[in-house]
Amino acid sequence: MQRSDFVNFELKLGKYFLEQCLELSISDREKIQKRLILLKENPFRNKSIYSQRFNRLFRVRIELEKTAKRIIYVVIGDKIFVAGFTDRDKDYSDLDKLLQKLEQELDSYK
């Protein structure tokens, strides 16, 4: 049994992530929705990413607009904060900017 078997996770979508989704086709939004459902069931199933800002940072691979992307999210307690998605071909070069936006948004929750 895993920790996620006992916890009901709450999914929080970041503003930047929602802005990115508005630019996508309906079929791509449906792909994202399916991945988010799986993510809510067990957020620890995906590969973790090292970060100095967050302890539990993860990524999900997905293909959107025929381009390989990563959905980046953070698990804090029983909440999953989805930061946004990045292009896989850029490695993690834009990850810091994405995490900075998420950090600012999380500060506004406090």
C-alpha cells in the first residue's frame, strides 16, 4: 500500500497552467484532463524532479500539438499544485521560471 491509498488529494490548477490550456485544441485539453485524473489518484506515480525550491516536484510526459511536453506539478501535503507545462526539447531550461510563477501564486494563498 502506498501513501496515496489513504489520502484524498485536492488538485489546484495554477493560473499560468490555465492560460496555457486556453491556447490548446479541445482534443489536447481532453488528454490533459485524463492525465490530471490519474494524477489525482496517485501523484507519486510519475518521475520526481530535483529542485531547491520544492521537495516533491514531479513531471508527467504528454504529447500536445504533436510536440512532446511535460506537465510540472508539486505535492504539498494533500494538495497537488499544477504549475504548467514545458517543452521536452528544451530540457529543463524554463523550469526555474515556471517554478518562480508557482511560488508567487502559492504565496498569495497564505
